[in-house]
Amino acid sequence: MTAIPVTTRKDWTSDQEVRWCPGCGDYSILAAVQMLLPDLGVRRESTVFLSGIGCAARFPYYMNTYGMHSIHGRAPAIATGLATTRPDLDVWIVTGDGDALSIGGNHLIHALRRNVNMTILMFNNQIYGLTKGQYSPTSEISKVTKSTPFGSIDTPFNPISLAIGAEATFVARTHDMDRGHMQETFRRAHDHKGAAFVEVYQNCNVFNDGAFEKITSRDARASMLIPLVHGEPIRFGADLERGVVQRSDGHLEMVEVAEVGEGALVVHDEVREDPGLAFALSRLASGPHEPTPIGVFRAVEHPEYGEEMSRQIVRAQERAGAGDLEALLRSGSTWTIE
Amino acid sequence: MATGTKRDTERLERVVIRFAGDSGDGMQLTGDRFTTSSALLGNDLSTFPDFPAEIRAPAGTLAGVSAFQVHIADRDILTPGDAPDVLVAMNPAALRANIGIVPAGATLIVNIDAFDDRSLAKAGYSGNPLTDSSLSAYTVYEVPMTSLTQEVCKEAGVKPRDAERSKNFFALGLISWLYTRPIEPTLEWITARFGSDNPVAEANTRAFRAGYHFGETAELFTSNYEVRAAPFEPGEYTQITGNQALAWGLLAAARLAGLSLFLGSYPITPASDILHELSRRKDFGVRTFQAEDEIAGVGSALGAAFGGSLGVTTTSGPGLDLKSETVGLAVNLELPLIVVDVQRGGPSTGLPTKAEQADLLHAMYGRHGEAPVPIVAPRTPAHCFEAAIEAVRLAVTYRTPVIVLSDGYLANGAEPWRLPDLSTIAPIDPAFASEPNHVDEDGTPTFLPYVRDPETLARPWAPPGVPGLEHRIGGLEKADLTGNVSYDPANHEAMVHWRANKIAGIAKVLPDVEVDHEDGAEVLVLGWGSTYGAITAGVRRVRGRGLKVAQAHLDFVNPFPLNLGEVLARYPKVLVPEVNLGQLSKLVRAEYLVDAHSLNKVQGVPFRAAEIEDAIVKLIGGTL
């Protein structure tokens, strides 16, 4: 194996013209990824970006790696076949809230519970963009769109809760306005063994502009984003004056640190096997209009699916030797005609 | 085995035996064991397991009847037999459900213990058919199988209720005596299966021996019968079902291509046994993945193919519906992919355990857009081995999904199989792309994923991992050569033609369809898939009557062999028997403007040779 070549963003950028709407949050996510990859110590030829359908799904065309733009919702299924047969590859999935949680919901939860080695970046803009503005499974209730002129009546998914409920071993949230945070989160997700799920709050400036503005705009962040840092008390605010405590009934709530004292704050523990705390954190905000946790909710080490599959093969071959087809054909009753 | 009263042994050329009982009575096992001992004796044979979709329908009801028909002969045979010569009925429901297909003069062996008033009522009998005259056309043997089994199992160490469950081995022993089968293979099998110190093994052994002795000593049967070995080609043989042959064919194909085998599948009747068989083959490096649904089954297989493995998915009709979208993607991506459809009765859930050939047009056209896919159709259970290899050869060579159309009849049916000499099967070359295939205007070597091989029109297969070959593919229409997204109208038309011509061009490498011709024949019978046995048997019968008929059978349904048009034009009349409402006949009519007569049957059971014979004779006589 030769040394990994030194690369720059340019090396990871394909010759295809990027065709998202001007001002789309996808641009900053693409830039974050293209600028991060040279630092990950990976090879272009061993990197694969897979996607389904939707605005986000155009992502692979813009990466100078191997890639596949597949069909709506199916990327985790396709990635499962690729990742389990090619453990040498870095498999990334770029998906959206409709692709991952609506048509592809089944594949997503099963890829997560199996812990197949893949990094899933789910761009959540709470709207259908490519089909021009219908409500999505993460749209807030009462959302007025072309397909819900009287307001939507569906309870939305909380993607982080869903991923934790699906036994995901790595669950994180970041947003398109903070390249540094995105890159740190993506790096952690990439380095995780197994399935990593990252929700990226992403602004669709055409069909759902400002959906996350209340929490991600530069002057709102300090008071509206709750950074999760492993081993640290959970606190936020310009002067870290607010924090999160756990009530005796297990419920988390936001408090003034001065009122409870720092010692009362919940200390974030992303490696805790019991997903209860991570799940409770995912329920802290009811939507991106009140203080919302970002960062890594959960990062636990579980056996990776492809590795387990390979292990069974190695064991079978150790036990029985490499398969002998001639012998297999004769494994039932045989008889010879002279 | 002790010799009892010396009885005459009559020689038979062939016999068809149907074992019928409750789903829980072990009739499939009984039939299977009888088949194995017949295979070891050297008979030619063909089997037809016929069981309900319900695991255990209410005991004693018609819905719960499970049957296994086996045809054994001292010459080569092609079908499990049109009608049983012997029906073994373990209860009234089994008798009632099957008597309709048993011809007058046949033998009935019934478990008299099960013919009590309650069981008769459950089966819908108002009286007892054994005591009224309704069975007078048959030779009926009433054997107290349950009570004799319970009696001999008293000391086997099993509970009385469990002892009763060994009665299928009693029946097997009796039929083994009646047809002079060797008993050792079954005794050995019982020990191997249940363990020598297991009371169940002891009970089954006792019941089996008791059945055998009963035949020998009871003054019931005037003679027993032998069906001698059939004249087979020299070689080593085993007995194989279609699903097993298909699984092994995939293993062989992967080895011939030097590829890792990945199976993404979702359990579905009657295809699941392929998943089961390959799941056991970890020592061959096979990766099997039981997916969350049919879509993920084919999706994962396509992902594996993108990565350079042999990607396979196995299913039945309802699953093929769900896989259509991904098969279309594979057509666009031009990646090798094997889709096995073990057809069953449809539409919708239909008849899960019964066979039908009604997915042909779905395989052919069941995708949006112009999305041609080659179709391979095995003709017998053993032929599934070769069909799997040829499907893989086409998929890999032409970078295309290939659909294999097996069916429930092939999947579960068994026949003797002469083991092939694997060294004579041509290898399959995946010919992975290893270097750039183009030079930019500025002299930089680049890789164009949609450059085509001039001979096959196939594009390069370039799995990730090779520096300099990074490329993106997808479901959006590609620009010719570069594979970049293109909405250009002329490019789209060109790509549609490339894909169509590539699949049509496969005909150049397909073998000509063979015609079993007779001078003077005016009728050609054309079939595909599992009707081969019934058609061939029907053709033989017609010839036995001194009439002339020709026969051809398609193993490749798309594209058609190059000579098919010329073959069809040679005969004034063409008969196309199909277990559907006339799907191949539509295709040949459209393709060749031939006035094909369609012979159809959609009862979930295969054609009988007599039905084919009858249609041919009528067509020759101008009355069809």
C-alpha cells in the first residue's frame, strides 16, 4: 500500500457544475465535506458517495470519488450490499428528510440497527424541494404547502429520536451555518465503526426559508443551540448561564445554572450503553424554535455488521476448509451407473 | 429383513404413487424418503410435492391435505405422472381431496383407523366411502396404520401420542415392501436424522419395519412389484430439486467467474430454500443477507455488484413486483445482477405453494421506460444448475440484470441428476476495468464509464478501489461515453437504442433452439420453462399413435434464439402450451407474425401429458 496522497478540496471536486438553487444550504455542506476529506486520511478511490432521490441526492455527482445516485429511499439498502462486501471502502450516504424518513424509512432503521459500516448525512430541510414544495415527514404540524393548503395534520418525526429508537450506535446533529461544527461532526461520524447517523439542519431558501433561523442564525446560536460535549455538564447561553437538569421522574429540563448550581447539571455521556439519556436529550426541544441540542447524542461501540458477516465466513472455513464444490455436489445420496 | 410368505413379484415398467395425509402427517418426508430409495435403486423418477400454503390448517380438513406424488420407472420419464396408480390416504380428507384425480382401476391404500365418524364428517363425507359402493372402481386396501404403529411403538419409549406420529413411517414401510425398495437407506437415514439413542428414532424404525412386515405377512396383497433400474447414461448421479440446483449453480457460476457471491433476499414461498441453501455455504465465502424487504434484497445485491461481487436476489412474483424499480436502475447502471423469480400462482398473494408461468410478461416488460432484460428459463429441476450458470454468464458479460424464471414445480420437484464435469464448463470473465480508457484533450488519461465494447456493447465494470477510475453513475439518463447526467433528447434516444441493441445482440451468442423434428410433421409444439416434461411426454404419446409432430423448447426467452423465426416458419401449425393465459404465444405472435395456438392451464398444477397429447392430436386433425 502506497502512502495516502496529500490532497486538497480541488482533488475531491468533480468537473460537474453544481446545480442547486443559489443560496441553498447544500452548498455549504458540500464545501464542508470537500474540505474535510483531505484531512481524513482516506483515498479518493476508496471513497464512495451513495444517494437516493431528492435535492441532496445530487451530492455524489459533485464529488470526485466513486458514486451512485440511486433510487428514492434505497441508498441504505444498496450501501448495505456494498459495505458488507467491500469493507475496504468508506461508504457515505447523502440523503434528505423525505428520502430517508418517508420512502426510505424502512431501509434507514434496518441499516441503523444492523450497524452496517456507513456514514449517513441526512439533510433535513423539513420540506420536499425537488418536487417543489410539499410537506415532509419532518415538517411541523399545520404546515401549509401545495399539498396541504389547509395545513398538515401529520405529527412529524424527530429524526434523532427515531435513530436512537432504531438502535443506532452513532447519532448526531449539526447545521449548515457552522462549517467547523459540521466538519467535526462529520469527522466523528466517519471515524465511527458501524452506521453513523447525522442530521444536518439545512435551509431550503426557496420552499422553506428560515426554518432553522431561530436557532442557527449567528446571533441566536449561543442562546438557542445546546452543545453536547462528552463528559461535560450540559450548558448553553452567551455566558453559559443556562443548563440542563434531570428531574426525579427522569424528564430533562432547561434551568438557570445560578438557580440550581453547576453540580446539578446533567453531564453528557455519549458512550452510555443505555440510550435513555440520549433519547431524553433528543426530546428536549419540540422543534427548531426553542433551545436545541447539537453535537453527538450517542456514540457506542457495537459489532459492525460486515465484520460479523466476514467472521462467520472465516470460522466456517477454519472449521470445514474452503468450500469444495465437487464434494458439495456429492453431499446427498449418490449412485453410479457403469 | 426376515422373509415372510413367499409372494410373487410382478415387474412394472412404471408406477405413480401419491402419498396424501394431513399437513402434520409427514407426507412430504414420506414421499421424499421413498424417492431417495428409488433413486438409489436406479429408477428414473420425477416428483411433485403438492402442499397447502397454511403450515397447519385444522387437522382432518380438506384445506390441510398435503400430498407428494412420485413417478418411478425403468426408463426415462419426464413428469411426475398424469394420474396416480396408487393413492395412500392417511385420513378421509386426504382421500376426498385426491380421489378426483385417481383413475378407475387404481389402488387405494387407506389408514382405516382414521375413518371414524368425526373424521369423515370433517372431510365432508355424509357416509363412509369405504362401506358404500362409491369406491367400487378401485382396489381398496384398508390397513389399520395408526393402531399397528401405536402397538409396535409401545416399547420404544415414546408417549402414545408421539407414537401415533410415526404412522407415516408405517406407510412408508408398507409401500417400500409393495414396490421392493431397499430398506437400508431409510433405516440409516432415520438414525442419522434423529440420533441412534433418540426414542423417536426407535419409534420410527419400529413403525417402518412393522409396515414392511405387514405387507409381507398380511394376507392382503397378492403380490408385490418391482420397478427395475432405468438405463441411464454412465456417470455419477444424485437426486436434486430445482431450488437446490439453482443454489449450486450460483455457487458454480461465482467460482467460474472468480467472483464473491452475495445473495440479498427476503423469505418468500417457494423461493426461500435457495436462501436457506446458500446461507449454509459460508465455507464457500458466500455472503447471504436476509433483508428487511424485497426492495432491500435486490438493492443490496445491486450494491454488491457495484462493488464487484456477483449480486443475486431470489424471490417469487410478489417480490418481483417490488424489485422492478431496482431492476430498472440496474438496466440504467448497466451492472450485472441476477434476479431469480420462482414463479407461483398470482395475481397478488395468489397461490403461494402452487406453480404458474404467469410472470413471463412481467419479467419481459414489468418496468417503466424501455428497460429490456434477458430472461433465462430452466426446463427441469436439474436444469436449474445450468440455467443459473448461463444467467450469470450473460449478466457478467453484458453488464445487465438477468431474470431467471423458475417456478414452484421445478423448485420443489426432484429428479436424478448426472453430476456434471465442472472442468468442462467455460469460465466467465468479469473483465474488470483496470486502467483509464480515454485521453483528455489536454493529454490526461481519464476513464469513461459508458464506452462500449464493440462486440457486446457492454460498458466497463469498474468497482471502486482503482485510482484514476473514479466515476459516478445513477438512474438519471447518462450522456453517452461520459455517463454524466444528460437531458439531451438525441442522447436519450441513442442510449435507449444502445441498451436495447445490447440485449438484442445477446442472441448472437445463444445456441440455436433445437428442434426435435419428424419428417411430415405439420405441428410444432413450442414451450418454455417447466412445461418441458409434460410437453415431451405428450409428444411421445402422439408419436406412439403414429402421428407426426415436432417439438422445440426455449431456455432463453429474451432475446429469442436467432433461428426461432425460421423454425416457426417451417411448420404450418404452432402450439404453445403454457401455465398462463398465453404469454409466450403473444410474444411469438408479435415478433414473428405466427398464428400460434395457445394451450393454457392455470390451476396451480402442471400440465398432464394427456392434455398436451390431446391438444396436439386435435391440432393435427384440424379440430383445435
